[in-house]
Amino acid sequence: MEKRKIRLIVAKPGLDGHDRGAKVIAHGLRDSGFEVIYTGLHQTPEDIVQSVIQEDPDALLLSILSGAHNKLLPKITKLLLENDITDILVLAGGIIPEQDISFLKEHGIQSIFGPGTTIGEISDYIHENLKR
């Protein structure tokens, strides 16, 4: 019996126009055996949650460099809860100051990966912490 691939969405919330890192993560995780859907730039929280509803991923990876993480990421997790989506990992990466990490975790981001994190570290975290 063939095992189902773990399905991920990689999304870029807000007006952040820098997606090289998100593309590297998406390609690296795909090459590691995950099914990866990349939503592209300039996604609203509502767009991202609609993608989650439509694609039914095992994890949502949010890449943000704009500094709007404390506003956008909690809005996304709130919308996920409002849509009864509680069985996926919600991860973030990008430029997020250390002092903001506890706030984001209190608002439903399970883990945050900063610059220098390897694809292997992200892959291992996903495998070890899947909710499904």
C-alpha cells in the first residue's frame, strides 16, 4: 500500500514581495518528499485560509519578512479557528525578532524558523509534530 505524501501549503501573507526564501523552502521540501503547494506573493489572511480549506494540507508554512507578522499571523490563526481548522501544523519563517516569538506562539503558531534553518530541520519538525 502506497503511503500518502504529507501535504503542505507555503504562503506569503501581506505585501511582502520577497519570495526567494519561500521558494527555496517549497522546492527543498518537495525534493524531500512532501507535496507542496505554493500560493504566491501578496496573499491576504482570507486568501490563505481559503487555500487551506480548498487544499486540506497537513501543515501551513507562512513566510514573512515585512515586519507585519504580529498582525497578519494571528489573523490567519484566528480565521483558521473560526473555520474549525485545528488539525494542521501552522509554522512561520522569515525575519521575526526574538521578542515576538512568544506572542506568535500564544496566537497559534507552533514553531518559527529563522534565517539559517535547514530544510532538514523543517522536515524533521513537520514529521515529528504532525497533528493528523
